[in-house]
Amino acid sequence: MKKNNNKKGFTLVELIVVICIVGILASLLVPSVISYVRKARIAAAIADTRTIKTSIESSLTDELLLSDDNSLDAFNKVLYLEQGNAKNRKYERVGCFTNYSWNVYKTTNPGTSTGSQAIDRVIAGALDSTFSETWKTGKRVNPLGYNTNSKNCRKYLKDNNTNFGLVVVYNVTGEVRMIQLYRKGILVTYVNGEYIANVNKNAHFIGTGTWDKIYTDSNNKSPDSFYNINLSNKQIGTNGNMGGWY
């Protein structure tokens, strides 16, 4: 029997055409896929921040309403509301929870916590039960000090052996005024009813900067009033005097 040797294969020209078509399709699809994945990561990060906000406000409201303790000592941080001379500037008393607070909660015996540490434990306990993910305690360092392009969120995680950076500012009614959460390469800030995501590799915490930077760092327009608001590096002592905080 005579073998049929006339099997037809792809010619070199046909292979080149196919490769070109595949390349064109990939160049069209890959950016769309990357954009979709990026948007999905941002949406997940915002959802986590929203969950944290809800959990904190719920726990704070219960504590402030039900506790017989005088919790005023917990609200010992200074949120400036205007520019001007430090002695005469209007300010709001607020509380603040950060990675430093988390470390204290994780590494010290609860004992009889009072003042700001008592409120810190309320917040930390709420966060502890919010996620199944293990949050690494890290070093006892305030993330607010990482507030420049070079000393940024990524560097905070690396320097302090942790997998998140968190700053929460809350007022005497238990309302969250501002949150900054950095995880998995995304800094999400809740402020003024908005969730703002910053995926820049140099994203940094606001520190003592005015809050307009939260918007402008993410290429957004800031409300005019935010050019005056900033969290001071000051803490109100039991004697009423202001001392350094972080």
C-alpha cells in the first residue's frame, strides 16, 4: 500500500500571521485584565476599610454610652481646625488608634486599663474579631511618622515587621473622623464621607500634614476647609498642658 505523504502543515508565513494575531489580541486584552484586577484590589481594600470603620464606631458607641468611667482622658489628641499661631488655633479633642496602640494591646497584660488605653482595647478587641487574617503585631512604632515619599507606607511595613499600617482618628461621640489603612500595596483613607485609594508606591501616611494632602496625593480636589485641618504632634496631659505625642 502506498503511503500518503501529502499531509499539509502550516507554512512559515501562516505561523507568522497567527503569532501576529495572537500578539495583537494580547496587547488589547492584557491592559483590560490588568485594569480589572487593579480595580478589584482597590474595591476589596475599600471594603475592608469600611468594615473596620463600622466595627470601630459600633464598639466605641457602646463603650461611651454604657461605660460609667470618665473617658475624657482617652480624647487627648489635638486636631487643629484652622491655621495660625499654635496657642490661639481652634482645635478639637480627639482620640487616635494606631499600630502603636495595637502593639500595646497585643503585648501587655490588660490589667486595669484606663483613659486612652481602655478605649484602645475596646477598638483593638473589635478589630481582633473583625478579620480572620492574622495581623502581625510588629514593632511599637507610630505609623504617622512615616509621612514622606521616602519614608512611606511600604517602608513602615518593612522597617517594623508588620503586614499593615493603621491610623484611626475618632471624636467624643464615637464617630470616626479619619482612617488610613495600608495593606497589600494600597493606602485607603476614609475622610469626609469618602474612601480615597492611593496605589502609588510612595503613598505615605498624612502625619502632621494638612488633610488636603490626602486628596492631592491621589490626584483629587480637596475641600477648601481641609487646607486648615491637621492632626498635631501634641497630646493633652492630665494637667491640661500639651506635650509631644509621636
